[in-house]
Amino acid sequence: MFDLLSKGLSGIIRRLLTGISVDKKVVEEILTELERILLESDVSTDLVEELKNRIRKKCLEEKIPPGLTLREHVLKTIYEELVNLLGGKPCELLGKKRIMLVGLFGSGKTTSAGKLARYFQKQGLKPALVCLDYHRPAAPEQLKQLADKIRVPCYIDENKDPFSAAQKALEKFKKYDTIIFDTAGRNALDKELADELKRLGEIIKPDEVLLTIPADLGKVAKVQSEEFNKLVGITGIFITKMDGTAKGGGALSACAVTGAKVKFIGTGEKLEQIEVYNPERFVSRLLGLGDLQTLLEKAKEAEIKPEKVEKIVEGKFTLQDFYEQIEAISKMGSLSSLAKLIPGLGMSIPEDLLKMQESKLKKFKAIIQSMTPKEREDPSIIDSSRIRRIAKGAGVAESDVRELLKQYEQLKKILKVFSGKREKGLIDMLKKFGKISW
């Protein structure tokens, strides 16, 4: 997610942490680099210029706050200004009764409706889905399939009339906590779509109108959010396909300047891959500063015990531990996304190790299943003859077994070293900012 932006920003942070000294010249160099990174990530020129000027003024003209060095002040200022640029404070949707999703064709409305239903379901609420898209032939069936997957009711009008569907669904689901309405989209915001959405808004009287926007739209997101806002008064934005673009800074920043808050982000295709958008946590990850709170929340959702997370982070896990947690870790997200939640770790682990695909994890699971309990606890006893036996039992090549053992030892070694030094400079600085407590 946002690989170009994250790599560039974390590089700036690494320079601030490891540089010999920070003076006016270094600050100007960092501002130039920051400008380049943001422009390449589709953030508008005006916004980048404003950001640079604010950081320059705070760091070079205003008095440094007591207890902070210039180095720490520059890092803190960059963090705070990026948070302001990308949305400020998070917004929740809990307690909202009627939610209407709007957006252009292909923006991911239907999948987002399913994700929202799953999100509310996990909060202990009773959601229901309503199909109002009868222009796209596959839309009703797609929404029904998503609803069936998470076992929530879905209303589809037999006459394919969106207005009748809205009215009947309001009556049918009046005892439900949240009703999510999936509206139709077009290739452009034309008069027909505008009239339909206006009328639906009058019928539904939604508590929330969420505009779905793909992350790869970039700066165009600003125009779309402004147009839909004039039409139906959007109350928030759901940015989709965050996993499919290395840029995306334009979508987040463009939405922020319209005054419409980004409330959710879609981080993958699965229904569980949805996050409440928290600008502070998001920027923290972009900068390589981690996000332990989200990590713990994901672990809780996946039913992983906190002590297990700590054991893995400290590099003390066995293959038996790894086997027990493979499925749970898969639910939490990719190894790459999880590494970014631990302060400094995303910068420390080689990319080829992080890009372990789900298919490979499944293969590794089969390999570990073929091992004896003793081999899982102490992989050092696994010699060539054991590798042959394990590979045959798992139905994989011997090279796959060797790869698992190599990556296990590599990851364990990196985590142990990382845990030992705990990225001391970074951790101390985060404590000063009030970002972590350990």
C-alpha cells in the first residue's frame, strides 16, 4: 500500500535518525526531498508548497519546544503536518442507522457495502444490505453473494426498481441496527444518475452518504468529491483499492481539502480488509514509525493472544508456533503490512522476505504438518534425509522445505536482533512524542 510514498518518507526519517547533525541546510535538503516524494505520489503542487512552507516556518523560524532537539522537532513537525494534510482526526460510523454508498461505475461500491456490513457485524451490530443498482446486470447477484458469505440479509427488488427497493427495505429492516444501500454508478456523473441519487436520498434520508473513490484516481478525486457533495451532500469518503496503487497520496489529500473526511479505506479484496481511516496511524506507518495499536487490534480480531505476538516480535517462536499462527496471521494481513505496524521493522526486513504470498504460506503449512513434533520444536535436527521425508509427505519439492527453513531462520534472526536493540533512537523519540508507552 502506497509503496513509493512510504519508501520515500521512511527514507527521510532514517536520515533524520542516523544523520550526524541536523542544521538549516539539512532541513532545506529534507524539504526538497519531501516535495519530490509528495509530487510523485500525486499530491497537488499547491498543497505540497503549503506543507513545505509550514514545516520550514515551524522548524527554522519558530522557537524549538523545550525538551526537543532540532532533529526531533523536525521529525515531529513533519509527522504532524502530514497528519493535517491527510485528514487530521479519525471519524467513526458506529451508531449510524442508514448509510447510502454512491460513486462512479467501477469504484468498488458493492464490495465496500459488503465490507461495511462485515465491519458492523464485528462490532456486535445487526446490519442489512439493500441493492439499488439495477443498471449493472451482475450487481444484485454480487451483493447477494457477499451477504450470504457473512450471513446478513440482502434485499433485492423483483421488479428491479431502486425507488421501490429503498422504500420496502426501510420497512423490512426497520429493526436492524444499520441498513447499507448500494446505489448504481455510471461512467460519468450524468443527469440521469444525478436525478436518481437525489430521489433516493429523499426516500432514504440517510444518516451517512459515503462516496467510494479508488485510490489510483489521484488528484481527480477532488473533482469527484466536490461534484457528488453538491449533488447529495456526502458526509464521508471510502477510499477503495488501496492495495493496488503505489501512489494514492493524491486521493487522500484531495479528499481532505474538500472538507469531506475519509472514513474508511479498503486494503484488499477480502471482506475483512477494511480499516477505519485514522490519519495519525496511517502517517505513522508511512514514515516507518509503526502502529502497534492497530497490530494489537488485528491480533485480537484474529484471536491471537498478545503474548504470542510478543513472542513472534522478539524472534523466540518455533516452527510449532509458526504453524499454529499461519492461518491467524493470514487473517491479519500480509507480512509486509504487518511489518509496517512495528516501529522500524518495515525498514529492517528484506523485501523478498516480506513478499511471501498466501499460496506460499499454505505450502509452508503443509510442510510443517509433515514434520514430527520434535522437528517443529527444534528445526536444527532436520537433515537431508528428513527433508526428503517431509517433502514427500507434504507433496512438495525438497527445495520448498529448504526455503521454509531458510526463511524461518532469517526472519527469526532479524526479529531477535531488532528486538535486542529495539531501534533505540526511534523508540526513544516516539516516547517523547507520546506515540508509544513501552
